Amino acid sequence: MGLWSTIKGWFNIGGVSVQIVEVDDPFPHNHTMMNGKFVLTTKTAHTILGITSEFFLERTTKDKEGNDQTEKTSLGVERTTDIKIRTDFPFELTPEESKELTFHISDIDMDGVLGKMAKSGGMMGMLGQAAKFAGSFSDKGIVRYYVEVTADVKGTPFDPSDKREIRVGGSSS
């Protein structure tokens, strides 16, 4: 393999691409599991070592100088490498091949620690309610929700991914 081919491999130029094709949108606020589908495609042969799927929010606020500050909070993540019984990774993606796969992000926590405290009874519940109430008066900024799927491709430090903004709605039965 020549130097140019090696450099192209490092930067995933002409390599694997990821495209999210289906996701729960809007995502019901009371659900704890998100499902979706994505497609991997490539023009050259590659080994896919694993997949990471993450559901997160990004909160953008202004600092004292008026500059945007963005904070990312993970709400749930699935890594195929964390599931020891998986036998479908790693796998080879052949030239000009497209492969559709699914993701299932479980244990999604939309309320966070304060929400869990507020739902509990007794003194902890009262503290959680008070903290949530006080927080509702602060500058929350702009909140956006995203799902991102990243493919761990052998031989490249810059793994391909796709990120999609989704809506979070009310509860679903």
C-alpha cells in the first residue's frame, strides 16, 4: 500500500460512510429505549470493529462575553463492544457493499438525577422538586437532541459517523 493510500485510510477518504435512515422521531419523553436503523456503505474493503450509538442533548448558552458555549449531556449509549455475546462483530464490508443495521439504545434517562430525586418520596423528593423548580428560572439556553451512530473502522483514527437532530415529545402510551 502506497503512502497516499495510507493517508487516505487514516482520514477515511473514500472509505466507509454511515447514514441514519430511521429513528424514533419524535422520541417520547417517558421512553427508556430508542430504536433505529442505519446503513454502512464503502467503495473499498474495510473491517468494521464495532458500532457506537448515542442519544444526547446539546445545550447552548452565552457566556459573559456573549460567546456561545455548548455543553453535551449523554442520555444513553450503546456500544457493540460492550456486549460480550455479540458474534456479528468484527465483519468485513466489501467494495461497493451497503449493509443495513439496527441500534437499540436502552436505559435512556431523560430526567437525570434531579428528576429521579423529585420522583422519590420523602425528604429526597422534596429536595429534588425544589432543585428542579429553582433550575427552571435559570438561563437554560437552546437545547437540541441528537442521535449519533459511529462505526469503528480498522486502520483509521477518524471513524465515520452520522448525527441527526430529533425532537423529544410528550409521553406515549
